[in-house]
Amino acid sequence: MNYKEHLEAIYDKALGDELVSREEALFIINTPDEQLDTLLDYTNRLKLEKVGNEVLLCGIVNAKSGKCSEDCSFCAQSAHHKTKAEVYPLLSSKELLDASDKAKVNGVQCFSIVTSGKGVTSEQDFSVIKDTISSVEQLNRCASLGILSKAQFQELKKAGLNKYHHNLETAESFFANMCTTHSYEERVETIKAAKEAGLEVCCGGIFGIGESLEQRVELGLAIRELDVESVPINIVNPIEGTRIYSQIVPMRPQDILKLIATYRFLLPRKIIGVFGGREHNLKEWQPQIFPAGANAILLGNYLTTTGNAADVDLAMIKEAGLVPKYSH
């Protein structure tokens, strides 16, 4: 069986809602460069069949920056690293709402309040976040606040939160290389607690931090097992002062596209976004994320790095023959 025949068999399986196996995912992620166009043709067809031609636009606000107690190897906001990332306490509710209004103007549909730190331990901060969530209008309300308790999730749900973002970040077999101050299992339990509270969950990872192709597939299978709503793919953007800054070997654009395609085959009906590191790592290859299987992007700036101007990304979506998703 040649490459195309093998890929077509996997495509037919995914199209029929059969689970793609680990071995089949490894076949896809190891696609030879000369077969990349063939892969993107099949992935694009699968994406259009399962999730259509809409692109979800997400926006975030870095609501509390720096001094994080955790030692995630790539993170500019970790207190264990010496970087130039800004350090400031939680923004006021007015500042957060102003950020949500700006996101609306840019056409964002899903807006997330993101804080640094292992979780939210200050009752005052938690109260501000809840009040802000209650006041956000016409947007899918999301938050990324670290490891929370079931009671906190229930309060956020009551305040009007729609979705909780919490990445596994990397495969369980690589996690200790990425972080030593909390466990992979703590992240899994956080995701389960958010789901139990009735929240949708956004859960993905960061790639290019030293993990193998097998571990990228391992993470995709773990995310599939958790049955989350959306999956953000982040590609490491090396920040001077972080633990792995000098060790990073940039991912080739071709390998990023193969990764996206693998996740589309593993998760054919899910929202798959390409977020952090997109501009830095893909450059002129950015439009190819859509045929590779992506149907969401982050519009605007990231936590500690800048993104494309909103009009640039909106034009890219239009040129791809796709349309922004308007759900609210």
C-alpha cells in the first residue's frame, strides 16, 4: 500500500467517526515532506466535512502577569526565570471589560481572562474575576486561571462562564521535563472538575520544547480521552531567560502542519486552534494552517508576545475562502 492509499484508508475511518489509532496518527505525523500537499488535501476535506468552513476567533487579556510560582520550562512569567516579561497584579474589572470591548470590535467571539500563577488563592481577585465574567456581553466567556477547586468552578459557572482553558501542555511521559512544581495528574483533575461543573473545556499543549513525535501523538490521544471542546496548539516562541531558551530547536513549518493534521485526524469534530508562536514559527506558511485542519486562531496579542494585526488575520481567513464564526 502506497502513502496515498494508506492515508485514504485512515481518512475513510475518520470520516466514518471511527477512532484513528496511535499507529495511524504516527503514520500521519511522520508524513514525508514530498507528500505534504497530499496530506493537506485530505485533512482539509475532513475538516470541512466535520466542522465546516467557519473559523473561531479567540482573544485573551493578560489579567495578571509574572511572579508565577511554577517552573514551566518555556514560560516567561515564571518566577524561576529572569525575563523581561511585565509583572503586575490583577487588572481592575473596568480594565478587563475594556479589553473585552476591544476584542468585540476586532470580531472576536471567545474572550478569555488569563492570570499567571498556579491558581487563584485571593478571595478579592476571585471576586473581581467573577464580577467581570458576569458583566461581559455578546462574547463566549472563557477563563484560564490555573488549578482551581470544584467549588471555584461552580461559582464561575454561576457567574456566567462558558468555557475553561487549561492545557495539559505536553505528554505525561515528558511532563517532568517541562515542569516539576506540579503534576500532570493535577492538570487532568482540573479539567475533569471543570467539566463536572458544566463548563466546556479548552485543552491543548505547547510543542517544540524537546518532546518527540511519539509524545506529540501521546498528548493528542490523552486530550481525546478527556473529550474536551477545543484544542489550542501552541508552538514555543523562545524567550530569553527561560530554562529552555538555549536548547530550543525551531520546529519546521512542515512539521507544524503535520502536527495540526495529526490532531485533526485524532479529533475530527473538535475545534482545533493554532495560537501561540504561529507568527514567529510559520511566517509565510501561516495560511496553510487551515487546510492542515485548524478552525480557530487567536486574534491580537498573546500573554507576553505580540500577534498579527487583526485585519491581517481576518484577510488571511477571507483569502482562504473561510468565514469567521459568529456564535453569539
